[in-house]
Amino acid sequence: MSLTAEAVFQRLNAVRERQPLVHNITNFVVMNNTANALLALGASPAMVHSSDEVEDFVAISQALVVNIGTLYSEQVAASKLAVIRANTVGTPWILDPVGVGATPYRRTAAGALAALKPTVIRGNGSEILSLAQQSGQGRGVDSLHGSDAAVDAARQVVMTTGAVVAITGAVDFVTDGTRLGELHNGHPLMARVTGLGCSATAIIGAFLAIEPDAFSATVAGLAVFGVAGEIAAQHSAGPGSLQAALLDALYNLDQETFSRHFRYRESRIEPAKG
């Protein structure tokens, strides 16, 4: 059965009530924005990157977010340690392969992390295509492909990694290989603020902390973030004010407003062939 607005909002209430601890190994450009987005949502963020403590910290967290935006050797090592521990203790984790198609180093690092069985992978169209094909498909962190162009690639990534895959863009797509969700929320102004895709990844992480079904958690996270972005755009003069308005929208979102904006459909698809 397709997720309803009421069902999504129940999951948002669960995040607000439980305030899950979300461990982020993320990039320096977006760290403050990501932490504030999680706080506004109702979750508890922690930015813990050192190899000396990531294993201990992920064990006390309810979800792990791994984002390779500002990639460097220590981060790769810490991410692998954290991910292996997360898999051992049963902590769900999400991979954001930022700019994976830009360089061979990035492709190798993202491929190695994807092989460690993330619960969810979220990227733009070019990132998902690159992850599926392990070839250059992007221009830095920018997407050269619409989200719809990467749906078949997402199904291939599901097959090889076992992860739920989310492709974000003008339309957001989520698939677990047999279900395909389409979210028609968000606003074009969101693309003018750095790191909002990274914030979306962290928001999904918060929903993974309270929802055992990764597909439902991913849809819920993207729906809440997209609706908040729409509301924020209505009260913004440009990218600068959008950032602040988005945090306010996440914090103040109520069920009536969410239900009015929520635009989602779900279909069954044939599993990808190897």
C-alpha cells in the first residue's frame, strides 16, 4: 500500500518524540547546515569524524550518515570503520556519494563504501549513474542528468548493493527494486543553496533511526524535506533567506500543511536483471 500523508507525518512525530542520535561523517562545506536541519526536524546531530572514536560513537547512535563531499584519506578510513561497526551492531546507515563521477579517487572510495551494504544510497541523477557504471558522469557535485534518467541505473545499484536508492532532482525517485516512489515536492530555488542535497540525506538518516522499512523511511524523509522547501520558498526573497526559512519550515511543519502539499505516487516495477 502506498504511503499516505498521515503515515508520513506519523513518522515525523516519531522523530520529534524520540529525538534520535544521528552520527554524521560528512563534508566540511555543509556540516553546520546539516546539523541545523537535523535539529530543526527534531533529531540530535553529532559530527564525529576521527578514526579513534567513530566505532564507539556509531554504536550508541540510532543512524549513521556517510557523505564524501570533501573527501580525504582519513575520512575514507574513518567511514569504513564506522560502517563496519554499524553493520555489526545493526545501526542503519546512508551513503551520499557526492561528486562520485568527478575523479577516479572518488569513484574508488564510493564504490568501496557501496560494497559495504548501505541501508540507503541517495544521490542526484549523475551520481547514481556514475555509481552504477563506475564511470565519469558528473561535473563536480552538479548533476548533468535529470533524476528520471537514472531510474534504471538506480535499480542496478539496488541489485548490486542491496540498498534502497533515492535519486533527487526536480522529481525525487525512491526504489527498493520492486517499488518505485515518485515525489513531486520541493522548489527550484533549493538548487541555489549549497548542500541541501546533503541535508536531505541527513534527514533520511533521522527517519531510518525510527523506521525499520528503509523504503518508507526514505520516502518520508524526502517528502518532509521537499514540502518544507516548498513552504520556505514561499517566504523567501532568494537563496539566503531560503536557508533560514527552510529550518523554520522543518521546525513548524504541521500535519494539515504537510497533507496539503504532499504529492506522491507509488508503483510496482520488475526487478532489474543481472
